[in-house]
Amino acid sequence: MIKTFEEARTLVRELQICTIFESEKSGLPSLWEHLDLPEKVEGETGWGPRVSAVWDWKNRLPATFPDEIFYGKVKGGFAVLMTMDYLRHTHFPAAHKPVSQLNPLAGHIFEMIRNEPWETTDLRREIMDAHGCTKSQFDTALKNLQISLNVVRANDPAIERDTWLAFQELYPDVWELHVGDQDL
């Protein structure tokens, strides 16, 4: 059982891949199930120490150790942390799909992100206005771009809101290893 940020780093390195929150459907171990922190102290408002730690660490681990830990989504939409070695040699080859295999809305979102980083709220508003889609359709397309390893959340600790970049921009070595000059 873990209580600290450094122990969370060690756990991810040992497990190689884990979900953020526990889910039997994922078939993966979770950071949540390994935490030895209280969910909430009686009378406390807000998230409590356990949720606060998980929410903080999911962003801070890849920001602090970008050459070591990756944050992304896997099939089913589960948020995960994994080692860069696992991403490079196991997950990317199994999970990557070219954007051309996704729906047209995902393609439009990807083109915008490929041209410049976008924060979720601004991107959603722009896409919904331009393409007449619903919030749910946008969210699904963005999630599928993450699952297929075409977009990733920026790791910059100074960025407070989820900001999206093309996977190949943040992880060019992994991209070149598996995709190279092939079509997106």
C-alpha cells in the first residue's frame, strides 16, 4: 500500500500499467486500489485525501517524470499511467490506429490539434460550432483520438487545464519507431 507521490512512481514502474481508478472492466490493476489514504474524514467537504492524491498524481507523475511515465487512455476509455518502456514496446504497437480509421469528426479535431495545442473547452466550442456536433459526440471523438494514440494531454506542469497535442509531437521517438513516415 502506498501513501506518497514517490511511492506512486515506484508502483507505476513495478506494475508497468495501471488505471487511475479501480474498474473490474479494465482488467488492469489500479492506482486507487494500492492507496493507503482515507477517502474522506467525517465532516470533511470536497474530495478527501484519497481522491485528491489520485487526481494530482495522474497529472504530476508524467509531468515530473516525462521520460519515465505516460498518461493516456486505453480501450474502454480508462485513464491509465504506464511506463514509457511499456508504451514504446507493448501498448503503442497494439493500440495505435491511424486517424483515417476513425470517424470524420475525430479527423477534424485531430487536424486542429496537429496545427496547434488546444485546451478542451475552447476546442469543444470551436468544433461544436463548426461541425454541429453534440458535446457527447465531441467527447467520444477526443477520447478515441487518445485511445488510438493520436493525441495526448500536454505534460507541462504550468498548464492548468487539459491541453491537447499530437502524440507524435510529444513522443517523436515512439512515433518514429512504429509509424515513421506512414500516413496518419
